[in-house]
Amino acid sequence: MRIRIYYEDTDAGGIVYHSNYIKFCERARSEFCFTNGVKFSKDRHFVVTKILANYIKPAVLGDTIDVKTKVNKIGKASMILDQEIFRVASLETQCFELLFTAQITVAFMCHGRVGKMDDELASLFASKL
């Protein structure tokens, strides 16, 4: 998922504020679900239970970044996702520079409790292993 860095994403020095990398990862996970027809509600959704983040280089005002998401491991009621954020240095040469990595664990919530993902949802994510 491509995202342009705007002034609102940065601190006074024009560097992306650290928590926004987490927000960008969330957008990419949500977009993946929306694109694949996953319907969420207050009774059926994912929650983040753990994040291991590695800030490598800063993104800055005006950059275009690309957020990549891979399923690392899928269980009955949770998943571990690997997400990376790259600066798009050149669209012509498809040159990318790694800025951030995160390993994010999410749990599936069903009616307010951790619950087993249905087969269709589990298959969708399993196809991304």
C-alpha cells in the first residue's frame, strides 16, 4: 500500500512521528481486509496483542512510502504478521529503502472474546503465508 507523507504525519522537524509507523501498518492491514471482502463489526474483528517494532531510518515530509504485509504464522484465533515500510526512492527504477519493520500479533475477537476464526477467514490469510 502506497502512502504519501504529509505535514500532519511529521514532527516540527519534518520527520515522521514514531507512532505513525504503527498507524501506517494498521492502514495496510485494514486495506488488505477491505480489498478481500472481509466484513468486520463490533462482534467480529481483530485486536493487536503485541508489536515488536524496529525503526531503521526516518521517513520525512513529502516521501512516498510502501507498506508490505506478510502472514508469518496463523493459528486458530490469532496471527503473526510481518510488516515492512519502505521509502520509494525511485518509481522509475523501483528502488526502495527499508525504513521500518514490525512483527505484529493480532487476535480474532468474536462477541467480546478471543474466538476461532471461521474457515473462510483463516483460508484467506493462510493463502498469504
